[in-house]
Amino acid sequence: MVSSSCQNSYLWAGMGWVIIDALDTMMLMNLTTEVARARTWIETSLNWDQDKEVSLFETTIRMLGGLLSAHYLSGNDDLYLEKAVDLADRLLGGFESPTGIPYASVNLKKRQGVKSHGDGGSSTTAEVSTVQLEFKYLAKLTGETLYWEKVEKVMEVLEGINPQDGLVPIFVSPDTAQYTTQEIRLGSRGDSYYGTSSVNFNLY
């Protein structure tokens, strides 16, 4: 008999990972009843104020991105934008490192970044360079330049390390802005660095 226990950030009460991640798909499929139920849940039960660590990357692309997609596809429903702003303001704590490179995780209640518990505390290069789209789009929608500045700083720091032949290792230290390994991949932990560095919007 095999038994074990685990902690899964996607199952925390009140955070609605699957609901928000799937919301834009439900809208595109015209599942109006399901969308209405999801919107009601988001309005009445969504709870970011939890003393737990979440992946800054996963929360940005799935939760923040999901809310921003829903805002667009709904014809600019203010509810989704309000929830996105609340979440983004909490996530910004993850960028408060000595270099501007975000920590791997963030405590949403405390609004504090948390170093990776593995990988020597380093952050994943692909992850820190893949949160620009959501924050820059939020800056465009709100006119709040801080969202833009935080994620643009990440790219400036990474570009300042002078990657050899445009290739970068897969782990970077948020404390020193130095790569902490010599391993280079075009797959996991490295892939999306090469596709997001040119994300840009005109704010005005």
C-alpha cells in the first residue's frame, strides 16, 4: 500500500484556479450559463487574501492572464479588471528583489516575494521573462506605469548580462542578477525567454 500527502497550490480554497484559467475558453465556446456562474463566483467568493506562497509565473499567466482575457472577451467588464488589479498589486511584491529580477514565488497576503526552495534560491530564466505580456497589457488598460516598469526592468537586467550568442542559462539569481548555472536549454526553463523579449504596447 502506498500513501502520501502533498500541498497543491492549485487547490487552495477560494482561489478558483480552474475557473479563471478556463474562463476565456468558456466565453469563446459561448457557454453562457457556465460563464455567468463563474462570474458570480468571482464576484462573491474569489479570495486572494491567503497566507500561502504561489508561483509568481503560474499565477501571472493563468490567473492574471485569465482575468485580462475575460475582461477583453466580455466587452470590458469592470469586474474582471478590478480583480486583475488587486491580484497584480499583490504579485508586485515578488519583484522587490535587490536587482528587480522577481523571486520564484510570492505570498499574496503579505505581498512578499519568496525565493525558490530549490535551485539555490534562483529563479527560472524563462519564467521571469514571460510575465511581461500580462503586466504590460494591464498597464495599457489602467494607465499605471508601475506595472510596465517592473517587468521592463527584468528584461533590461537580463539583457545587461550580455548573453553569449543570444543564449542564456536557465537559472538566474534575483539577488545578484547573475546566472547560477551554465546549462542552456531551448526547452523547459529556457524556452519562452526567446519569444517574449520584444513584447510591447503603446500606453498612450
